[in-house]
Amino acid sequence: MKIITYLANMKRSAVVMLMAAVALVTFAQDKNQFNPVQTGVNSLNIAPDARGASMGDIGAATEPDANSQFWNPSKYAFAYSKGGLSLSYTPWLRKLVNDIYLANLSGYWKVGRDDNQAVSATLRYFSLGEVSTASDISSGETLNPYEMSFDVGYSRKLSEKFSMGVVMRYIYSDLGYSSSYAGDQSTGASAFSADISGYFTTYPIIGRNECQFSWGWNISNIGSKVAYNHGEDPAFLPANLKLGTAFTFPLADYHNLTFALDLNKLLVPTRPLESSYDTTTPEGQKEYLDALENWENMSPITGIFKSFSDAPGGMSEELKEINWSLGAEYSYNNQFFLRAGYFYENAMKGNRKYFGVGAGFSLNVVRLDASYMLATAQTSPLDQTLRFTLTFDMDGLKEIIGKRR
């Protein structure tokens, strides 16, 4: 029974979401330095769509599409189409289990006569699979833990080159029963959060070519804690600061190449590291317990500001909390796409390191994108992760419907 309970918890806890297999390898190398930022509902930071994932999890400043709600919702104001709808599916951690997945439905619609505004919405559902609590002496029960969120957004151009956007989000996490965060509750935990973002784009002339140079930022998941175990075990939401830039230039007629860079930092205070205190003495043990209590009771807003200066290792450790992604996208006539990218996270903060590759094909109405992840970190459970995204263009649908009439 202990083994079954352990496996069930591993599937559903935040440890899995922090890529437990990678963590254990790193921890064995230097347990005194391994100190990832700990949050609840980590599924909120999983890239939902194949396009962004194939470029190494990039999207803060790339061309707007139906999945911009996750990356930078302010991009919707610059979308060329009147509206779009996207459905994505990602089998997750398939090297560990075969029944965890992320499903994402996202869309937007331009409003107003001048098309300078857009409303958007996203529904995410992250299933942690089916878990049986059966043992040799008990038939047990079947659990289906999951996390979900629903959000609505609004974006608007503030000038010809700059837009901003806001998103309001409801979050629900039901881990089933006891885990590192869930305690002994049988009901889920709810939370609310908000995003604020900005997007700037310009079209410089280089030589004889008109290029596109864009910058974007998104501060996401600013909100309440998610209160597990009837409020006894609150966990920080994965508040995140995303900064990015993208540059697109034409190679020839109908041929474009885009290079993009994203930087990410969790705006969550770092949990005190026990090895930083002399817990062999009563004084040191008390200092550690006091620091741990302060971390657990810290408000999310205070935690955002503390997250820039509270790492036990000082500024060098703060810099290790910054993840970066570098990616490229080639497009032919906006119909055929090839993409590649790389994501890096410091070994002491989770050790996620992987290449992403992918392709896409677009018709007037529908676009199909796929991506494949190749992990470079040893024994990474993220290796060989696939994503699929199907996107519908509302302008194309209206045109087809109009012709039939």
C-alpha cells in the first residue's frame, strides 16, 4: 500500500510537475545547492501549443495567433484575422506514465470598427491520470486528479505600434487526496489570478527589405494562493515574468525567417534552504523554522517583490532562476512552417534542458502544427514529448460560408 500511495502522490504532486526524475539526478550531485522555486498548480506554466513549444517555449514577441493568451495576450490587438480558435493536445511525461495530458482551447475575436481591440478566452484542463488506491487487503477506489483554469482577456492598441492586455483567471486544482500540498482533503482548491502584458512592434527598412522587430512582456498569475487542505497548506501560484523579442526578415519573395528570444523568471519567493542554517544547534534550528514559517505565511504580492532578492545564494542564485529560450521559424507564403528552438533551465533550479522542433501547414481556414521535444538533460521525463495544435481562422470560415450562400 505504501508503494501504491507513493506512486500516486508522485503522479499528482508538485514534485512531478517540477520534473522529479531530473531533480533526483541533480540532487544526488549536490543536495546542498539544489533549490527549485516551489509553487502549486505548476501546469499553468506548461506551454499549450505546438508552435511555441517547437521554438523552445517562445511566444512573448512572436507573430500573434490564437494561442497568444498564454504567451502575451496584448498581441491579439495586432492580429491580422478578425478571429481565431485553437485546440491543442499534449501527452505529458510519457516516459513515466501514459495517462497524463494537457488539453487547451483558446480563441479571440476583434471588436470595434477599427479592429484595435480584441476579447479572448482560454480553457485549460490538465489530467493527472487515473490512480487506484487498491492494496492486497483493500479494494480501494479510483481517483482522477486534475487541474483546470478558465480565463478571459481584453487587449487594445494604445498607438500604431504598442498595445496592452489584461486577463482574469479562475483556477481549480483537485489532487484527490493526500500529497505534498493536498493534505487530507477530498475537495479541490480554488484561486484567482490576473495577467498584464504589453507588445511593441515596428517595421524597420534594412537594405531594400521591410523587416519586423517586436518586443513583448507578460506578468502572469498574479493572484491569491491556492489553499489546499482547507487552507492549512497554501501554495504560491506560479506567478511569472516573461520578456521576449523577435526579429523577422525576408529571405526572398514569400520566404521569411524569424529569430526570437524569451526570458522567464518565477515571481515566487525561494523556500529557505535547510543547509543554509546550522540546524545542529537549537538557535540555528529555530532560525530555519522561523524563516520557513515566514515563507509559508508570506502574501503573494510581497512574494513577488521578495523573489528578486531572497535566494539563499545571493545574486548568483537569483540569476540561476532565469530561464531562457532561443528559437527560429521559417515560413513560406504563410502556408508552410519549419521551427526549432532550445530551452534552458539551470541544473540547480530544475534542470529542464531540451530542443524543440516542429512544422506547420496552413490553408485558408485551418492550420495544423506539431512539435517534438528532445531533452538534453540526462534521464529527463520530458524527452520525446509531442504536441498537436489545430487552429481555425474565422475570416476564412466567413469567406467559405459567404460563397456557399
